[in-house]
Amino acid sequence: RAYALVDDESGKVVSVKRPKRWARMFELAASTGGRPAGGPVAVTFPDGAALDVDDPDLAARLSTFFGRSVSVVDRPPPGATFDEVWLRDLKDGAEPYFGEPSRVEDGDEMVDGGSEMSTHGNLFNYGSVHVVTTSSTDALVRATPGSRFDPHRFRPNVVVDTPGDGFVETAWQGRTLIVGDASLAVTFTVPRCVMTTLAQGDLPADRDVLRTITRENAVDVLENGTPYPCLGVYADVATGGRIAVGDPVHLD
């Protein structure tokens, strides 16, 4: 989330939430693995080629990869948004967030998302840290055993192995998670989108993923009378620190 791509034609931040145009984002990987602390991020392509994010050839290579001219940015352009396909039929007919107008492009209902990026000057959708629990993914597996609810499908920063039953993190809003040396102030539960239905890695495309979340955990997260399919929580870093696999997690 330190970097993003911008579509040079539209000026919008690139997001897989418009899959017909940007689904190949899932074929790329970004990492700092094996690099010194503070070293540059490397972008790896499907053929194994890796370019540092500050490599002058990266934007051209990415533009060829997508078939559209893109630029690499570390902060949102003024007024930045991204395109998001609004899957009304999988969200029990729910209207777009905050009464946002929608339009039809490429045969899809579309909204402009991510307006908070410009407000806060970062490349986060809403929260800076995204947490999902195994209790929630286990609940989804029980509800629709024919679908795969691997936590990777939801792209969290942190997965917490929890002993509770059901969507336990929904009740964490307003509380603090202590993970390793860090403390995370939980803000609100995460409304889910088209991205959960897409193929990524070895996970197949599956519209029943979002349909199941709608059925099992629709939450009036905006307190406007409209429930949205939710899974996981957003959190802000209250106290910075290192987090490692296997660290204990406490809820205050």
C-alpha cells in the first residue's frame, strides 16, 4: 500500500475492483523479501522478472503488460478515485455506499470508490491495516462447503487464529488489538466487494463467495439502514512495532 498504479488515460488509481480491465494485477507480486530494511520494493512479473519500484523501466514494462499506459505513484493524485464494479445482485440489492451514483461501463454497473485516498493523502481504501479471523472463514466454509474461503482470498494484512464461533471480529469495533509489539485500534468492519469473487493464485473465481457473506454476515456498517456483506475489520496503528507469525494476540 506504499505504491499504486495510475491509469494515464483516466487519471484513476488502478484497482482489480474493475476486473475486466485490471484483473492481471493478481499476476504480479510486490515484495521486499531478502532486501535490507528500508530497501526498495520489487515488482515481480509472471515470467519471474523483477524490477525495483524506482527502476525507470518499470512503468513501460507494466504498460506493455496491461496494454494500457500506467504510471507508478507513492501518493494519490488530486481527487483520486478508482473504478469498482458494484455487484448489486450478490449484495441483496444494496445501493452503493453513501448514495454514490453509479453508471454502466463495459456492461457492468460501476461506482467511483476510494475518495478517502485524497482526503488522507494515502493509498488505502479506508483502513491502513486489515484483519481477518479464522472463525469467520470457518463459518463461511460451514455455510457453503463447495466454495473455498481461504483467508488469502480476502487479502488481509493479518490473519488471527481465533477459537470463537462465527464472525467474532465484527464485535471488535472500537477496541484495541495487541499483536506482537504493535497495538491496532480497530475502526469498523469491512464491507466486501467484487474482488472476493475473482480468481487469484490457485483460488478459482466464485460468485458464491460474496453471496455467502451477504447471507451470513450482512452488517449495517454505515448505520443508514442498509446492510452490506462484511468480513474482517479495519484498524489503524496506535503503537508501531514488529509483528511475526505465531505472535500472541490480545484484545483490550
